[in-house]
Amino acid sequence: MSLFERIASGDAAAVKECMDAYGGLVWSLARRYTNSAADAEDATQEIFLDIWKSAARYDSSMGKESTFIGTIARRRLIDRLRASNRRPATLEYDDSLAVDPSTVDENLGEVAADIGVAQQALATLKEDQRQILLLGIVEGMTHSEIATETGKPLGTVKTQMRRGLIKLREFVQQAESATDEGSA
């Protein structure tokens, strides 16, 4: 029985043999495609998990074991690279970083006021809506990505995003009209 047949049948010793035999190959590919050792470790684990899941598909007439492993590794690493390039760096919304408009230089007063209004508007939303809006606006995620990230149905994500944006717009319009009335 070949190594991959043994892996496919659930033989834990075969998995260890595979890791011992091909760990160097997978690690070197992972280091080439990632920015840090930690990312390479994560990628290596994912690759060996894929190898374990795909072991039954191995056909020795199509190529060597190392070619099969190298192909799986490259595909997984390219997928990781594409995913990291699609998503901008993530930022977490932190209430403790809220700007107090009274502490800002006079030249930045208008910007600080706008920031304050935006923070107040976000604070009026339900936590679910705020999370969905921040994932979409700040992190640039699509509706589908937000649904996957939050575990919510796609329709719910779209509805909460739309309703949240409507509430934010209404809040900002009320704040602007209150400012206009106060200055008149």
C-alpha cells in the first residue's frame, strides 16, 4: 500500500511519515511565499491538512508523490497570497480612541467635529449593524466575506448594512441641521 493510500485510510503513522519525508519541501515553499516564519508555519499546517484530505486523489501514474505534494502546496500558498492581497490591513474600532473635539487644535476643529459626529452615529447602531458596517467600510470586505466572517446569512448582512447606512445618514443629516439652526 502506498503512502497516500495509507493516509487516505486514516493511518496516523503514514501522516507522520509524509510530514517527515516532505516537511522540508513544504516548509521551503511556504517560506518563499510568506512574509514571516509564523505565516509559513500556518501555511505548512494548512498544506498538510490539504494533503491529508486529498490523499485519496493521488494517482501514481500521473506523477511522483513529491510533485503531488508540491502542487497542493503551491495552490494553497497562491490562494493565501491572493486572499491577503484582496483584503486591506484590518483595523479594529476602539471606543477608547474616540477624539474629544475640545482637545484638537482650532485648525482641525471642523475635522474633529465630523469625527465626533461619525463616532456618535456609530454608537447609535446595534452592535451587529456596527460590526457589519465596520467590516464593510473599514476593512473593505464584500457582503459575502462579511457573511462568512460573522456566520450570518447573506441576506441578513445586506439588510443590516443597508439599514445601518440609512440610520447613519439620518443621524448625520440631523446633526447638520442642528448645527445650521444653532449658527443661524
